[in-house]
Amino acid sequence: MKTPPTSTMHDEEHWVKAKIGNMANCRKAISEAIAKRAFEIYQHQGCRPGQDRYNWRLAENELVQALPCGVLVSNDEITISVFTSVFIVKDIDEIEACVEPHSLILIGKRRSVSGEDVGAVRIVPLKDEFDPTSAKLRQKGPYFEIEIHKSQANK
């Protein structure tokens, strides 16, 4: 099995590890984080029944947002440049990059007393179809780059 590439980003004595993650695990972590936050909203509102979908949407809007980034597209690949500041770096211990054929998802994770929590999710929709297994991660100073090759059907 191929070891996923990792990189480390530094910001004022705080190191953040970045890695390529498994999409199934990423989706599960996102769903669990939204469910946890929706339940917190439910409790904060006095445990009023009948607000499940509303609470879920509120939690999803808090956690999942578009990713502000630079995108360089060529005939065969796409390179996405992301500044570490898209996450509140002091709160995030690890950034996991998960690639699907039509999207890139970055999950900012933080360690807590109960284990590891999802702090934020950033998404980039991809117009063309890309090969998730081709993803490469590189750190370049205060930002990192993710390079993904187009799928064979798209070339």
C-alpha cells in the first residue's frame, strides 16, 4: 500500500501536518462533525423537536464552506494553491486533503479531550474529471499545493 504524502506547515510555534486522505473516511468525518454540531444547536435551542433539518443545515453552513484558493489548469492536470490561513491555524493540528473525481475537500482537524474533531471543511468543485490516486501534496512556504492529474477519459 502506498504511503500518503505528508507535509508540515509552521505558523508562530504551531505546526500543522497536511496529508492526502481517504475520501470515505473524510466523508464520514464530515457527516459526524455536522451531526455533532447539529445536536449542539438542538441542545442550545432548548431541545425543541421538529428542527432536525434546520439544525443540520445550520451546522453544515458553519462547518462546510467554499475554499478560497489559486487554481492553475493545464491540459493534463490542475494545481490548487492554498494558504494555511484558510483555517484558523492555531486551532487546527492537521489538514487532510481528500480528492474525488469532481471535487477537492480539505478537512481541518484539531485534537480535543475527546480525541480528534473536525474544525472546518473547505471544498473546491472541479469542472473536469480528475484521478484521485494521482494527488500530490507539496508545501511551499506559507501555503501548500495539491496537484491532481486529469483522468484518462478526460484527456
